[in-house]
Amino acid sequence: MRTPFLRPHALRVASVALAVVAVASLASCNRLGGLADALAPYTPKLHFKTLSIQGLTFTSIDVDFVFTIDNPNPLDVKLDTFSYALGLEGVRLLSGVNEQGVALKARGSSELSLPVSLKFADIFAAVSSAAGKDNLGFSLSGDFGFMTPVGLAKVPFEEEGSFPVIHTPDVSLQGIRMGKLDLLHQTASLNLDIGLANKRGGSALAFSGLDYNVALGANPVATGLVNDIPEVGAGASQTVTIPVNLDLRSVGAAIVGAITGKTSLDVKLGATVQVGTPFGKIPLTIDESGNLKIL
């Protein structure tokens, strides 16, 4: 899991300091609480802007929590610390303090982001209510602090919103069926049935561009592309059939014997497919194998 850190956006963040008028009027303060109250007109204001997805796979997600900071001061002020705690559905997953420092431009708005990387396995293990959902409620809280002549002044923040999650569809080898057997021309066709199940997702999943290769035993026997795959609804499943056309002269006696006798074969499927989710298309790699009886 990547540790979050602050990242300035598009090089728009400049250096930061207190306004001269604020420093002069507050130099005699000796208590940080009184300083925070007195600094209110000069304190930069933090606003949560958006959650931006930077990378998404069926195993992990990279997001930026993007903030804007409005600095009312005529001079630059330095943001020195940033603490954060991230929770999903009330379960805290990350917390920490960043002390790299970020610069904010005078009398203007600057953007900063908190990048977070999470593995879906960790999310689902921690958040029991995640099944059947496309989004989880997030809470992000903490404070940011800037130095003054008499100490560090901190401004708290607390934000809530929706955090995207995706559930990997289940792929299985369901069976293999005899199509045609032509011993005169030494050819045969088989139909390999693949199960696609959307057991835990909250929305329907669309599948396209199933680019496959099939091996029987140690023999690669078929490659191809399947595009016409119906959508799989939440909690539903469906079967996709892959045609396997064979030249019996090239597959070996053991495979020929299994086909003619309708016994069992070791079947291996490798494939990639594009899966349409509520957050865009995501590639899925398939690697399934099993010993299947020809029906």
C-alpha cells in the first residue's frame, strides 16, 4: 500500500508566509489558541474539490483527493504540515502526517492533492458492507498547519463523499461439448463453455473483445475473438461458448482417443477481455484450467 503524500497540481503552487499586518499585530501573542482566533481573517481556507481516479484495475485503485486552498493574504504563507485520516463506511483505513511542506500563492487559490493507493482485497476485508456496492461512503479528516512567529497554527477539515469500488467477475470453465466429428477428413469441432458471473457487483457488467487461446493437454489448438457477449446483471451469470476446431492429425493420439471416446481432457484457457464498469472499461486477464469430460 503506497503511503499518501501531498502533490502540487500543475506547478500552480507558490511559496507561503503570513501577511505583514497579521505578523505585526500578533507578535505579542503567547498562546496558540488565541493566535488561531486572531488569525481568522488571515487564515487560508481549505475546500475539498474532487476525488480524481488516477488508476483503476480489478485489484487496486489510485485516487487523488484534490483540495483548493484560498489564501487571503497579500504575501505568501507556507503550509508546513498536513494530517489526514481516511475511512470507508466508518472503518478507518489510512492515517498519517505529511511534513513535506507545500507553497500557496498570495491572494489566490492553489490546488494540492493527497494521492492514495488501496488494494480492493484490503478494502473488502475491512469493510463488510462493500458487497453489492459500486461506491462506498468515505470520510477524510485532519488539519493543515502553517507557521507563525509564535508557533504552528492548525486549521481542521472534514469531508465526506463517495469512493468507487469494483468487484472482479468470476470466470469458470463450465464444460466442453462435442460439435462435429468427421473421421473421414480427420476433423472435429468442440464447444467450450465459459461461465461469467457478476456475484458481488452493484451494477451490470458489459464484456467485449474476448481474445482467447485454448490448449488441450500440452497442445495449443485454438485462438480467436468473441465480441458478441450479453451484459451480465448484478447477481447474475451467463455462459459464453468458444468454438474449438481441430485437425485430428496434429493433436496426438491421446486427444483423438478422448474425443472419439468422449472421455476427459485437460483444458487450459488463456484470455483477455474488456469489462465495462460504472467507471469505464477495465481489462481482465483470464487464466483457467481443468479436466473436463466431453459431452
